Amino acid sequence: MDGTLAKSRQPAEPEMISAIESMAKNYSFVIITGGKLSLIQDQITSLIKDTKTILYLFPTSGNQFWIFSNGKYEMVYENKMRTDDQNIILNSIISCINRFNLVPFTDDQIELRDSQITFSILGRSAPYELKASYDPSGDKRKVFVDYMKAKNPRLVSDFEVRVGGTTSIDFTYKGMDKGFGLLKIKEYFRVNNREVLFFGDKCFEGGNDWEIAKEVPFVQVRDEQEALDKFKKILNNEYIEVSNC
């Protein structure tokens, strides 16, 4: 969602909301993100004006599924992480913070999202400009991920640890990443891989969109403006370039 439909932790622009409403009239429009439901609400659904708009929401990397319709939310399923497993991840994050002296800009550096833990290096509410310039390639965070995995083998055997968003690292159970969300999407809509078109800003190996991009046709975008331009072309029946792995 961040970097594809909106700037990090910012409300989507009115033009994007209008495009989403139009896309949802013609297609089943699914939002899958590492963020929790409240972030989708703040950035997207609270801004929807067309009461006929139906959106299919997969927060926390697909570990939850909600249907947004007529301004209301219906939960389809939710997976939760056990407290003892949360503590394993939290201890690894704290070790990483101490090792690399990762002082956040704001005090919301670690988020417990029921089925996922997110480590926002600069803090979830850090200014967008600061976050956008911190680690655009993800290379800094890959160093942190490698360190935590080396310190705790369970992060390799039992959990998925992936670079996500602009400054974050997401932790879920093994196999419970966006690839799991894709399976649930296909199951719900009864479609195959070739009937799905995915848009993401991190459709590269190691990115938090890779588990979907490696399976279905996808469009890699630089940011939300490029995604908006692609949506407009689709709505105008114009050609867009689609990639396949």
C-alpha cells in the first residue's frame, strides 16, 4: 500500500481514491499490505465516497481478510501470533537496536499487529521525507535482517523476516507472508495465477512483494504516482507493460 497507493503512512490523494473507486467498479480490487487494518482505514477506506465501492482487504501480509462494503467491514478470517513467539521476535529486535544504535525519530518503532510484528527503524510516524530517503534500496535493512537471523536460528526456521514499506522490517510465521495472502485471494475468487494482476513497489527478490510477484503477472511501480498513471491507462483501455517471472 505504501509506495503503491499512498505515501508512507499518509492518506491517499483524492485522485488516487477516485481511481480506486473506478477500478473497483470494473474489477475485484484487492489491497494486501504489511500494515494493519487501521492503516488501510486511515489511508484509503475512510476516504471512499462512493458507497457502492467494494474493496477486499488483506492487512498484515494476508494474515487477515476483511471485506469493505457500503462503508462497513466484515471479517472473513484472522490469524494471530502466540505471545511466546512475539517475545522471541521482540528480543531479536531489541538486540538489533542495541547492536546498530538504531535510535528512532519517533517513539513508535515496534508495532504488535496480532498476526505480525513490524519494526519501523525510524519510527512509524517519522516524517515521510526522512523515511523516503533512509533506505530506498532496502540494503540497510537487509543487513539488520541478516544480523537477527544469525543471532537467532528460529527466525530462519519458524518465521518470515522481510524488508517492507519504506523503513520497516516485517515478521510473520513461516509461510504466512503475502504469498499466503495470494493463496487466499485465489481461493476466495476461484481464479488462477494468470487471472491476477498485481501492482507493487518491491517486486524484487527479498522485497515484501516478491512472494506474489514471482507467481502472477505484475506491474513494478516506483511510487503511488506511477501506479495512478497505470490505473488511468487501464481505465482508458490503454496498454501497460506487465512483467512475469
